[in-house]
Amino acid sequence: MNLLMLPGRPLGYLLLALLLALLRTSVLACEQSTPCGRCAKESSISGNPGNGQLPDGLKRFYSLEAQIESAYRADDFVAARKLAHEYLGMADNYGCDWNYGNAVHDANRYLGLIALRSGNREEAVAYLLKAGKSTGSPQLNTFGPELDLADALLKAGEVTAVTTYLRDVKRFWEMDNDNVAVWLAAIERGEKPHLNRFEWQRSTGELLLYWFILAWPTLLVAGVLYSLRHRLSRKWLFGLTSLAAGYITLVATGWSAIHLMPRVVEALGTSGASMFIGVMYVYIGLVPVVPLLVVFGISRLFVKKQEAR
């Protein structure tokens, strides 16, 4: 299994985050389109207690999406449907919260997937259209929405509904890199493109950046070998060790960005939404820094061995 492949792999996701973040910064929660008149007092945007502890209701609101996904993947459609309706109901009480747009999109998306799995395509279409009415969120605005329901309905021939949905999500998906426009054009030509938020049109500059990041550990090792060529012992061993460590670190950084960053943002509590982009930039900054520190640290071990003789 190649961890360096783009879509569906940790490094690919991290590179996507890097490329998109370099293009523009996401607009965070509570935009003008968000129904802020319905904010609950305990909403993270309306003002949580200063101790940083999330109220039980808000904790529940943030945990429901994972529970719905777990139930759906376990084919427990009764539980998944019940949780999805609860998610939508709670969204009405948290109209200003950064998670509001996620709730509207993903609760309806799962309800649509369940309807489609149950053979009710008409109901699935209705839920897809409701999902497209989301106001967006920090995650949706940057990484985009999951498109599994839209892709399945497109393959089933629901062209009009999918076209409407794509135009709706384009309102908030600010970093789609023109993917939506490409898909809409393809659909208009009678094609049925595969809808996947992590498949994007890459410019020459983005490809160069991607390959530069992939080559970064190799460049670091080559630079250290050259600069310390008279002081390093067992250069071949240093080269193999540091090269392997550099790429392992690069992949690990990508994995942590995808799997740990959402948890870090949630742990920030009341300031989580406003710090979402800041946390993202911290992880992006770790991409070149961590492999550099690892390679440099390994080089010191080899220099010390040489100097001890």
C-alpha cells in the first residue's frame, strides 16, 4: 500500500490542505447567511462559560455525526435515522454554532443514503436537495462536503437533482479549486463524472509544490551529506537511516493532520471554530520543520561518533 498516493492517503490529504490553504483562507462560522437569530445561549458562538467547558447539549451536538456514521457503517439504519433526525433537531437550537452547517448537510446526507439503500430513490433525492441548503462550516468551506450520496444518485440518473445540489454547495465550498464547475460542465455534456471532494484539478504550480514536498526529505539528507561530508562517519548508514526517518515523519505528520486536527479543534472548546484555520496552519508549518529536525538530529549522532575517535 502506497501511503504517498494523493486521494485517500494521509500525505495526499495534508498536501491538499496545504495547497488549498495557500490559495485563500476559509470564512469561519456565523456568516451572514447563518440563521443567527436562533442561537442557543450555550452555542460556542453565542458565548460559552469562560471555564472552557462545553455544555452537555453542545457536547451531544458535536458527537452526533460520528455516532450516525458508526451506526450507518454497521448497517443499523434504524439507529442512524433516529440519530440523524436528532442532529437536525439540535441544529435548530444552534443556528450560530460553527457546526450548524455540518449538521444540516450531513444529517440529510445520511438520511438520503439510508433511503437509497432502502430503495427509495425519490426520498433520497429530497434529502440530497436539503443537504445542499447547508450554510457551510469551517470544514465544508475548506475540504468540501462528502459527495457519496450525490455520486450514487448521479450514477442512478438523477441528473437534475445532482446539478442543483452541486450549484448549492458551490456557494459555501470556497476551496473547490473549480472542481464543481468541471463536474457541472461534464454533466451538461451528458457524462457522469466521479464525484469525490479529494479529486481536484491541479495546476502546474500545485504539481510542482506537491513534488517538492515529496522530495523534501531527500533534499534534506543530500544537503546534510554535503555540508557535513568531512565530519560524518558511515555516510551510507546515515543516508539510509535519515531518509527512512524523514519519509516516515512526513507521512506521520500527514496522518496526524487528518486524524488529530479535528480533535484538537474540538478540544479547544469555545474557541475551536475561530482557531480552526490557525490550527491548520500549525500543522502545515510542521510539514517541512519536523523532517528537518529529525534528519538533523540523526546527523548529530553520526557526527558525535566520528568526533569521539
